[in-house]
Amino acid sequence: MKATLILLLVACTMAVVYGDLVCGTNYCKSNPCTSPVASKSCHTPAVYRANHAGKCACCPACVTFLNEGAACKTYSKELGETPSAICKEPMKCLKGVCVKFTPRK
């Protein structure tokens, strides 16, 4: 049991480090967006977000915000997955549904 917990801790640490290694603090400066989206190209109900699309969310995109109870999907910015719709803050996508999320203080 102790070995399993240690292995789990190591795996979680590696995942966090991997995300930082992939995107890092200067990734977007070093890899500028090659196909930017104009802010005026977003149609209601979508809104313009400057840093949302592409690998590490370096590019702009038009995004629709989902209400509580709406179906959603989680994405990986490190892999360049870009959701066109996300849960309104402070909601989170848990088990495929937008739910209220209150951060711990």
C-alpha cells in the first residue's frame, strides 16, 4: 500500500512537471500563433479569447460558455486540444457535465 502511494505521488509529480516542461513560461513567445482568429469573427453567443487555442493555448479563438448542467468535455492544452465550448467560471467539467465548483480556501 505504501509503495502504491509513493508511485502515485511520483506519477502526479511527473505529470505536473511534464505540463510545465511542454508549455513553460516562454512557449507562446517562442512559438507564435500561425493562424490567428480576428476578434470580430466571433458570432454570438461565442466570445473572443486571446489565449485559448492551439498547443499550450497560445492562439486566439471564439468560445461559447456553457451553463450548469450542460454536457462538456475536458481537454489537454499541452496536446493542443482546443474546446470550442467550456463551462462558465467558476464551474468545472466533471464527469462530462458542467457543475458548480467552489475552490477550497
